[in-house]
Amino acid sequence: MGTYSEDNAIAIGNDLKKSKAIIADFRDYTNPKTISIIWYCLLPWETHVTTVSLPKKRLPGYFYTRKEYWGGTNCEFVQRYKGKIVALVNERTQSSAEYCTMALQSIPHTIVIGSQTSGADGNVVINQLPGPLQIIFSGLGVYYPDGTPTQRVGVRIDEVVNPTLEGVKAGRDEVLERAIEILNEK
């Protein structure tokens, strides 16, 4: 998903329409524009994907929550994607990749496999301190629709799959192999 660009969006959308299954590899930093593929091609109506907590700027220390909805009117699909979706994640899955994984989890038949993600989704706030010092932190909280947090925890994983030393030595991608097995199961 890190190699997605708007130049190939139409081709990807057309391929998705014809596919029986999708493997979405989020094991690297995802291009934030990947969100548009999920938004426009896989979620034909507004879907509650996350809830975020934000600071009340005029009341320091107080927060409010807002439900985040994805999808909507610009989708060419008449119905929600009915095929199986397997999302691959690991410790390098962070930020927008975690957010995209959460969006895919709102689609029935989505399975997330791999290992714990970084738990580093949300925005980035940078404050300049006196001199050359800066502090960087997340300015909002990110939660599943049921209120389960993801920050410092990572996304929900349906099946933990870790590469083995033998597999790495042999040049195998055991997480991808397991995804293919899942898709071939009836």
C-alpha cells in the first residue's frame, strides 16, 4: 500500500471490482492517499470507522469526541465489497496504515493477520520550545467505534503470524503465505 499513487487509482478501482479477494499489505508506511481507495471503492455508504478525542482549545485539559465516518456517495460500487479481504500488518504498520486497517475492519469478511502494530496513529503536533528544542506528540486520541483505544496498543489482529528464522533464511514471506492460505479456504 506504500506504492499507491493517484496515477493508478482508476486501474486499481477497476481491478477491485473484478476481484474475488484482496490482500492489503500494510507492513510499511502507507501513502496517506491510500485512504481514497478504501473510501471510494470499498465503502459505498458512510461507515463509522473510528472515534477520535480532541482537545477543547478554550478549556485546557478538557476533551470532546467525534465519530469519524468513511465512504459515501462517490463510489462506483452498488454494494459493499463482498469478497474476502486480508490485511497484513506488523511493527512497521503505523499512522495512516493503522487507520486504513481500521477502515478495512469495518467491512465484513476482513481478516487482519501478522504481528502487533506500532500503535502510533493520530495526528502529529510539533511545538517549538526556546532555542533549538521541539516537542512532538499526538494531539488526538484514536479509538475503534466501540471505544477500544489503538494508540500505544495497535490495531486488532485476528490471527498472529510471525516470520520464522527458517522462513527468513529461505527468503519466504510466511505472513503473505498464510494470507493466501486463508483466501483459498472455503
